[in-house]
Amino acid sequence: MLSAKRFWWCLVLGLSSLSLAQAPQPVVMPFPLEVKRVPSGFTKGDAEAIQQDFKRLLRRSGVTLPDFAAFDLALKELKRQDCERDDECLVQLSRNAHSLYALYASVDFTLEETVVASGRVVREDGRAVRFTQTVKVKKGKDSFLEVVRVALTQLFAALKVAELEPVKPVEAKVEPSRIQPPPPPPLVVEDLGAGQRSTGKAFVFVGAGLAVVGAALAGVGAGLGYGADHSGDIASNPAMARQAATAQTLSTVGFVGMGVGAVAAGAGAILWGTAAPAPAQVSIMPIVGGGVLQVGGSF
């Protein structure tokens, strides 16, 4: 019974390890480790060993490196050595290797016998996803290579390279604010009867004015005139004759004015009344939560 339990526990742990192993890892292209100062006795073989340890420890930290062919070709096509100070150098390196990230790291050995490891990570679009981190480890009695391995392991942990996104995250798009559209212009309809109505109004007003003036003149003429009883006096008296003539003229002009004014006013009324009706002007103005309908016209 105990062996069966152990079997099932081993099976569960194996499946868990398999699922973790299959989890996607970020692909990081490293620039060759820059070794600045070294202790005495440092050999060419030590330099090659440090470069190998650098890539091995980076893989162990939880990332994937490009394969050997892509790695070597990316370095040959880079043709620049300023990745320490220029992020564009790392951008070109990551694009050459078809990786999402590129990493720069360096190791220095101080006069206090301290190993100083520093580095940063840049994404292929130029964004610095991991700013420069620095780790210091005292050499003590350990060998230089052993302390470098410790410092690089701590550096990759400080950079959190294992937490890099395996794929480039989708940038959230900010929707533009909804701006209330401007109100549409009012609906304009041609008024075909506007001229006729204006002419009719003018005739009505002018005719009415003439009729009033004519009535006034006729009234004045009637006041100045004489009746039939004074016909003999008018014939013998020149002054009365002139006044009678003036009264007759005023009366005649007054009655003519009244007639013309009445005819003009009547014609204007006909024109005004038979003109096409004025079209209504309609406009719609949208507002928040609805709209406003405006209707207008003229008469």
C-alpha cells in the first residue's frame, strides 16, 4: 500500500515538473559578458570559462537563449561594441537574433577584492524593461571564477529575468473621448412665394396711404366749396370763383386718390393672399440624452 502511494506521488510530481518545463520562457539574447578588470593570474582559459558560465547561468535563471547558429550570426551582424551605454545597440542585437529581449552585463574586480556585476535588459522595441542593477560580492578565499558565478546568479535574480513576458504585451488602446457632434445646420427650403407676398404687402400699405390722403383732400375740398345757392355770387365775385375752383380741384384729386388707393390696396390684398405659403424651417439639435426640434416660419 505504501509503495502505491509513493507511485502516485511520484506520478503527480512528474506531471507537475513536465507542465512547468513546458511553460513558455522569455527569449533573451545576451551581449558577450564584458570583463573589465581581473586579478593576477587570470588566463585566456579563465576568460572562455567565464563566457560559458555566463550563458549557462543565464539559462538556469529561467530564460531561453537563441540557438547557436542564431546566436553567432546575431553577433557577427551587429558590428558595434557600444551596448554598454547605448540601448539601440541592444535593440539591434535582439532583432538580429529574432529574440524579444537583449541583455548587457559586465564584471569588474575592484582594488578591495570585490567582484562587481551589473547589467540591464532592453526590449526589441527600445523599451528598457529592466534598468541597470548592480551586485557586489567579496572575493574572500574563494577563487575569482567562483565569485563571478555567485555575482552573476545574484545579478540575474535582481534583474528578474525569469519574470520577463514571453511575448510582447499588447498595448492598451485608449479610446478617444466621445465629443458631442456639432448641431447640423437648419434645413433651408426655398420660399417661392416670398416676392409675391412682399409686393402684395407694399401695394396694400401704399394703397391704404393713398386712400387716406385722398379722403383728406376730398374733405378739405368739400369744406372750401359753395352750394348751388351761391352760384350767382361766384360768377360775379372773382375771389369766390378762385376758392370754388380750388375746392373743386381738391375734391377731384381727393376722390381720384381714394379710388387709386382702393384699387392698389385691393390688388395688393389679392397678391398677398394668393402667394405660395412660406415653408417651415426645421432644425434638429442633438443633446445629451435626446435632441431638440426647432420649427419656424414667416408670414
